[in-house]
Amino acid sequence: MGQLAMTLGQLLEGSGVTSSVPAGAALEEVRGIAYDSRKAGPGFVFFAFPGARTDGRQFAESAVEKGALAVISESAAPDGFPGLWLTATQARQTLATVSGRFYNHPDRHIHLFGITGTNGKTTTGYLLDSIFRQAGKTTALVGTIEYRLAGRTLPAVNTTPESTDLFALFAELREHGGTHATMEVSSHALALGRVHAMEFHTAVFTNLTRDHLDFHRTMEEYFAAKQRLFLMEGAAGPRFAVINHDGEWGRSIRTKPGTEVLSYGLEAGAAARAVRIGSGFQGLRFEIQYDSHSYPVESTLAGRINVYNILAAWCGAISDGLSPEIAAEGIRALQAVPGRFERVDEGQPFLVAVDYAHTDDALRNTIATARALTSKGRVITLFGCGGDRDRAKRPMMGAAAAEASDFVVLTSDNPRSENPLDIINDAMVGLRRFDTPHIVEPDRAAAIDAALREARAGDVVILAGKGHENYQVLKDRTIHFDDRETAVAVLRRLGYGKAA
């Protein structure tokens, strides 16, 4: 997949490895790079990272037994280690450096688009990929839901994979004649150096609201991680920056000299501005004012948040030199995004939408979308909060659901190692600030049943939090669970759809 033939010495030169490589080992040919010992083999370089649950260093000996030439880690070798152990001050940055070199820097030969922000990354990525495919490009898409590569669909492991996986994917895209790759760039990936020194054609910033503070601790640290995409260390920096003009965090983004900034928004001052917005059950229709011209766009996606997502994708297309007409065609061609206000229709007289909203801001946006779709009906919101994550956002989510909804069903999301009732109690602190009618049902399947039984003609039921996920993470196991499948089953029990 586009690998260059090189020796260990050539691969590691100037990579950040602080140990000296023995002369004999330096002449050995490198055949692969791995950070999972199960994927290591003869001629591989193995990176041993400390992890939250398992430490890669404990698998280093296994990698050597499989024929790995060397192990690279930030820590010293364990006593009696049988192979070549090398140290690096920032091992993940070293991994990115050597992976780019090993795969012949495919990021420099394709147009790489990176999207970062709290909300909207996935939808913006799908929109951009749709535009590029509409323009006849062979593409790759990397994100939360799935990875796509030249027409193939692959399961997503992380929102943003490790650097060596990314470079391998981009190299394979090149081999298939591909030219455009769109990827969600998470704050974790930026903080950990998974995209270190990558050459981005365009970097996109959607928004920033409270999330992941269990990892970043403060909003300032969270923002600093996002900022890294625009000041990419070890690379020239993106040629273009597409930035949401309407938020304070977006207006605070700094870029490298030479990066051309293209702002978007609904407020005056944005380079690309949405005006004359029409939103309804069939989707969106509005105009984009840009460079003294107006360009019409329409989409089956609904809600104000998707106006921003469409603007971001449209600007990304313009940064690539595509015409506004091609951009509009690609936007119109995208019918839905899995788990993003995804409708479940079994012929019932009320709307059911599954959405990934798992922050208070995302929940408000989703509820606002639902409210705009019903003139007389109620908005019924089902939600839960994730375990082993930022506890402080739980009451904020409870307040957001109660303030904006007519009826709330509080349930479990992915409780992980926590007691679901403890998580629910945290959310109840915010929910009780309002007099909104509500019920509590820890069993998510039973909660979905209760929410749908509550619905009447003209209502909108939101099943929030898990979106595209088809599993639920419990304390002792992970089970299959899909909100969409569960909703279909309940609706059919109620007499709709195929059971009618």
C-alpha cells in the first residue's frame, strides 16, 4: 500500500527517537509499523503506548517474539527485555513522523480535509464527501460512524484512528486513484498527536460547547486541542481554514501565515452567510450570500444546526475550487446521516427521530429542530448520560431536556462502570429545575416503549444520545442495542408498520 523500502536507520532518522540505534539493526529493512502486538510481524517496528486500561509495554515481548525489529516507547525497557528497546520523548508524534515516511507521505498527494468541533463533525463530513463524489472524485471518509475508502465501507474503531492507520488508509486511497479524504479530527486525537505533522488542505471548525472535560479538564484546554488543527506542528499548516463566525470560540481561532480563512455563519460579517432560511418537515431551503452573489441550496436535512453544517461543507467545497452548483448538487444528494435526526417511520401519526445528541447544547439543537417540525404537537425527549464521563454536564443535559421539551423520559445511555441510577440522579438535578412532566426508566428498551406509548398524533419523539450506535456498554459487558431497531419493534407492537 505505497510503502517505501527503507532501513530502520532511515526510518528513524530525525523522528524524535532519543536512543542510539545499533549499527547492525540500523541496516535491517522495515516491513511494517504496529502499536498492537497482534498485528506485529517480522521486520516490524512496534510502538508501546501506556493506555487507560492496558499498557502496550506488557505486549512488547510478544511483538519481539513475532519478529519485530525494535520497540519504541516513552518509558525505559523492563529488566531483562530480550529485544531492541528505543525511547522517544513523544512517542505518538514519532509514530506519526515515521508512518508518514514509511507510507511515502500520501497526505501530501491528496486533498485532506479535517473537521473539528463539538457538534456537527459527522454531518459536515458526510456532506463534504457527498459533494466530492458528486464532482466525480474517488474519496475516503473517516469518522465516528464508519470509514469509507474508494467505495468500500469499513467499521470505525475511533473517530480519528492512530496516525499509522490513517497514513495506510490514505496510501491505499492513492493506489485506487483517489484524490480527496475527509476526516473528523477529535480533540483527543489532536491532544494525543494522532494527526501530528499531517498536511491538511482545509481545516474546518464547527463550534465548541462543553464536552470531554473528563479528559481536557477545562474549556480552555479543550479549545487549545482544537486549535492545534490550525497551527499544525511539523507541517506547513492548512491552505484554507473554514471557521464558524457566529461563535466566540470560532472568532478566537488563530491560523498560520499563508492560511486563507473563509468564515461562515448566519450573522453579519461572515464571508459565506445563510439568508432567507426555510425549514420544514421536508428539510431546508436557503441562500448563501458569498462574494456579492447569492447561491441557492436545499437539503433533506432539518434544523438550524444543519444550516451551519451545510455552510461549513459548502465553504470546504469552495476552498477546493469546486463550483457552487456542484456543491449544491452534493448537498442535495445526501438524504440522511445515520443517527443524526434519523427518522423511524412505521406509518405512525407522530414523528420518531433518533439522534446522537449527548451534550446539553446538542440536545437543545435537536429539540429545536423537532419543535420547528410540529405546530401543535408536543416534543417528547428521551435521553440518558454516559458513565465514566464528565459528571458536570449531566444536570446541564437534564435542564436542557426539561426546559425545551413537553415531556421527558430519563433513562440510561452507556453506563459503563457506573451505577445507572447514580448517573440518572445527577441528571435529575437539572431536570427538577423545571416542572416538565417526566418519568424515569433505567431500562432503555422499556424507556423507548414508554416514550412511544406516550406519543399522540402530531407529536415528535426524540430518542437522544446513542444515534448510530448499535451497542450499549454496561459494567460487565457490551450488549447489542440499537435505538432504531428497538423503536421499530415497539411501533409494530403498537399496531403500526408490518404488524398493522
